[in-house]
Amino acid sequence: MTRLGRSAVDVSRLALGAAAIGNLFTPVTDAQAEEAVATAWASGVRYFDTAPHYGLGLSERRLGDALHSFPRDEYVISTKVGRILEPDPTGSGDDLANGFAVPATHRRRWDFSADGVRRSIEESLNRLDLDRIDIAFLHDPDDHAEQALGEAYPELARMRDEGILGAIGVGMNQAELPARFVRETDLDVVLLAGRYSLLDQRGLTELLPLAAERGVSVVIGGVFNSGLLADPKPGATFDYAAAPPELVYRALQFNAVCGQHGVPLRAAALSFPFGHPAVASVLVGARSAAEVEDAAAMLRLPVPAALWAELKDRGLLPPEVPTPDGVH
């Protein structure tokens, strides 16, 4: 377990992202969701991440239900603020336009106001059936930076002081705006998705060094870049779109080097972020027990220092990028 920043919240090295059990792209049954969470627990996962956005609240409800049989003090839940869910009586069809195979019973409304943040947390507590949330992230404030900094962050800080929240952070798919939050606020943690992987180290330009300097922890999501680094082949996805041929070729080169060292590419992708001292946990989305078991097994595998050295020698990783060097 690793402590997040200056908070009292400890997280496991592997975290379960619960977007998939909110029916991300395709439906998952209640039983499959419960089995995935139970398998994560049996694999040592003690950190679970969700959001109202995921399945219009379905992810939060399922995660809360699945964790009810486990001791509350032994796990950590993070959820997110910035999108308010409002009933839509005229809603019809599904929510697949937003990525989720659920009925379109609600609509999302961006809201980074103080009142909106507090309402969002209260509604998440109800869906999760909890009396506190361990970590609250400002979720995708890309187009709402000033309101998130001026209204949402101070309200989260008040709720942290009140004990409703254990830690606060920002979660985004870019590295530049989170760096501004680290500079201008007293965050505990940043959730960085897709921007610190074998294929994309934009997080290293400013965010990760700044976080280490300021004592802010970083949780890394998207280590497979939405699929390309899990199973590199033509037609694989990178950032939820078809990967361009040059990236497929590069991923296949990574795969070949890993194979020469007897290491699955998935294992190297999961281990890579831990080379940076700011990284506390890696967040993996899974929709089944089998996917959870695979991620846990891959992270347990030792990755030899010689593999990282060869990746640098071949120009697949920049020479200045920190690597775990055999730590697992």
C-alpha cells in the first residue's frame, strides 16, 4: 500500500477501474460485475475507482453493492465530480453516444460550481451507499478550468476538512492542465489517463516531476492506451480510436523485445509507470474476473532491468525515462 500525497489514504499498487462494470461500450450483468470486484479483492486490489459519468450512475451502484460484503476500512473508493446527473423523462434509447450501453434515463450537465460539487458528492454517497468517499477527483475539467480552480477545488477542500473526503485530486486525459492544478492548489493526487505509458510519456514533460517535487501522488490509468499495448495488431485501438499504422508498428516492436526477454507486453506496460517516484498506483479497467486475474498476474511478474535497457538501446524508450529496473 502507498500513501497518497499528504493525505491519510493508502492505495494498492493495482487499482480496479469500474467504468467497464457501468456497461462501457457493451453490457455487463450484475453477476459479472460482482464477480469482477470479488476477484479483484482476492487478487489484493484494495483501491476501486468509479464516477457518476460511468453508465449514468450504474458503475457507482454496482461497485457499492459489490463491496458491501468487505470491511469498509480495508478498501479505498474514488469517485468524481463535474457532471451532474439529471432525470430526463423524455430520454429514449440508450447512452451509447456517450459510450455506455445503458438506458438514457438521465442526462449529464457540466457543473464545477461549489453547490454542484457538493450535490455530486452527496448523490454519489447515496448510489455507493457509503458515508464517506476516500478520494474525489475533478473529472475532465478541460473546458471548465477557471470554475474548477476557483469554485470546485475550494469546495472539495472544505469537504476534505469536514471528513467527508479523505483526499482530493484531478483526473484527466491530458498532462498540461493537471500540472497547473498541482502548481496552484493543495491536491493530494492526480489521476492521469493515457499520458504515461510505453507509447506516450507526455506526463514526464512537466506533471510527474512537478508532482514529485510538490509531494503529490499520481495514479496512472490507460497503461494499455485503450488496447494497443494489450494486444498489438492492425485494427487495435489507441485512445479509443483506430491506431495509426506507425503506432501499431511501434507497439509490435515493443512486443518483440518483450518476447525476447520472456515477458508479456502487458506485464511491461503495467510495470513501466512505477519507474517514476511520483506514481502510487496503476488503474486498470476490467469487465470480467478473467481480465482482473490477468492484470494482477501481469503486475506480479518481474520485469528484468535488461528489458528496459534494450528498449532504450533500440530507441523505443527515450534514455531519460525512469524505469523500474527489475522492481516488482
